[in-house]
Amino acid sequence: MAAAANEIVLSKQDLREVTAFAAGCAEGVLDIFEADQPDDSRPRDAITAAWEFARGGERAKSLRDTAWAALAAAKGTNTAAAREAARAAMSAAGAAYLHPLAKATQVKHILGAGAHASRATELVAGDDRTVGAGSLEQAALRATPAVVDVLERFPAAPGGGGRVGELIRMLDTDLRRRPSTQPPGSAMSS
């Protein structure tokens, strides 16, 4: 069955690849959240649920619930860096819900975890944007050719969104410029 002109064809494996990429990005900054809120497991639970889906689990209500819970956890943090780390976890679980709509806003589902994680790292470093850029480079290296293939089916990331939106656009541009012979990243290996 052919997709409508405004729809993108996405397989369950495509969603698993994107979710693995997002989970790997978010996992890298989980310690920032846990240093701020050591008794709150909601972001960790979201990342765990994302990995479970990425590794073959079902895309069930519990996955969506953990994403919402991680977002709620972000609101209870003491620092902006911890808030961004929790949002990275929310984005990881939410990546499984990438919609097959040919809209630029959907790029946030693919790259949001990497951008929030990068923002968390730069905030920890005193808002040092070079640290954020380095974190984005690590995210780009994590992206497998399958993730880039999914990204390229969508329009470029939209404007707006403050610093996180800027980081999404930077990562989007970087990944779209990579040659198709890019060696696989480590998204599914964590």
C-alpha cells in the first residue's frame, strides 16, 4: 500500500533504530539528572523502556507513560542541566512514536535526545557551547546509516526552539552531510 504524499514510510525496525540512537544519547547524561535527583528513577525508567523497544520489545502504553514520567521529572529538578538530561530521557522513550508525517517537526523525535543531552553537557560546563558541540559530534558518531536514512526521509529540522532547537538543527545538518558510506555507529550496541 503506497503512502499518501504527506506520509513517510516507516517500518518497526526504522523506529527501533531511531529509538536506540536516542536511548544511547540520553543514557550518556543520565548521571547529570541522578546527581541532582538521586531518588528519582523516572528518566532511567524511560531510557530502559526505550532500550527494551529498540531491542525487540513492544511499543506499548508503558513506553509512552515512561516518557511522560521523565518529562514530569524534569520539572522537579534543581538545575537546568538536570532538566535537560531528563528531557533527553523523555525524548528517548518518545522516539518510538516518530510519526510518519512529512513534517519538519518530526525531526525532533529523531534528534531531540541528542540535542537535550548536548545542552545538558554544556550547562554542566558553565554554558560552554564548545562542550555542547563536542557532545553533538559524539551523537553524530552514534547515528547509524539506518538512522540517517530515516532522518533523510523528513524535511530539515524547523526553526525556533531556543538553544535545543539550534542543537537539533546543527545535528540535522551534520548528519545529512555525511557520506552514505559512513561506518555504522554504536546505537544498538549499548
